[in-house]
Amino acid sequence: MLEAKNISKSYTLPGQKTIPILRGVNLTLGEGEMVTVIGASGSGKTTLLNMLGTLDTPDSGEIIFDGEELFMNKKYTLSQKGLAKFRNRKIGFVFQFHHLLSDFTAIENVAMPEFIATGKLPPAKKHAEELLAGLGLSERFEHLPSELSGGEQQRVAIARALMNNPKLVLADEPSGNLDSKNSHMLYELMARLSKERRTSFIIVTHNEEYASMSDRCLRMQDGQLHSCDS
């Protein structure tokens, strides 16, 4: 479903030399597969996620998404408007800081991606209700983010990520602000969703404890991906 070939990325800070972050990263991901990427802070995990989510541009390499060549010859094959539409319909994002809109209720936050895509609010809200109910949040439809616990906020964020039935969900330290109990529940939830919905997940974390819940564990080290077993 997703293939990244020889992805490289370097950054040059003002007055400093160029720092290589990704050094020819290769990654394949199957439909409905859940992959955890672990590694120390600053190892390049989030940088890779940004490349796969088309939020940043690699220096070189190829990205093929569901058979479509998305990045090649040092540029994306879609315009900026086309990339925004692609992200809205094909990729869901979950972050450590949930980034829920503080003045919108849970159901309004979740409905937003479909409303942006279609311009039709009533069916978007109905779909949002179904997703939230499926994640055990039937009693939280009209609650603002400030009225939800950390675990509930992240479940709302996951529902929002799933709103347009994406092929891929990218999660960057999704349990970083949760206690161990809620973190465990969150990873179990994502593992279940990957199988039930055939949605692929790439989860970036520094917590090796949760790698066993995924189908495959990869370690980011020295700018490249390695099997956690190697």
C-alpha cells in the first residue's frame, strides 16, 4: 500500500554545517498493517513521518502510495492544492498534542475533515457520531476538549483521523501525554482498528514497551530503519 525508497533529508541551520537526518530510508507497508517505529529523540522518526504524510519534502527518493507515484525526481507529482486534497482523503494524522479545536465540541472536531471535503455538515456529523460511539464516546458528543480527559481527547483525535476512511494513519507519539493505563488502551485501540477497518498505521514512539502490540517493529538509528530484532 505504501512504499518509500531511498528517502534522504538533511537540514542546514544558520551558521552551521548541513546535518543529515534521513540517509536512504526504505519502508514498505501493507494494507491493514500496523508498524511501530521506535528510536531515541532526534533520531529522525518525526522527520520520516512528515515525508510520508507529504508535510515536508525529501531531498531525494521515491514515495509510492497505493500504486500512485507520489514523490519522485525530487518533487511531488501533485500541486500544493492537490497534496492538501490527497491528505484530506487518504491520510489521517494523530499527534502527541491532539490539536483539537478548543471552541468546537467533540462531534464538531471529528466532523471537520468530511465537512471540508464535501461541504455537507449533517451527514458529516452523523458519521462523526458513529465513529465516536464506536470508540466508547457516546456520552461525550457535545463536550468541549477542555471537558474531556487526556485519553478521551486522543480517542476524539483518532476518530477525526478516521473520518474520511483513510488508507493510512500516521501517529506521532500519540501516547506521549497519557499515563501508562491510557497509553496501553490507546495502542490496543489502534491495533484493533487496523484489523477491523483494514487501515494501515505507522506509529512513531520512543516507548519500546508498545512495539509488541504492532505487526512489525522498526528502529530508527543513524538515519536508517532497521528491524527491532536485528
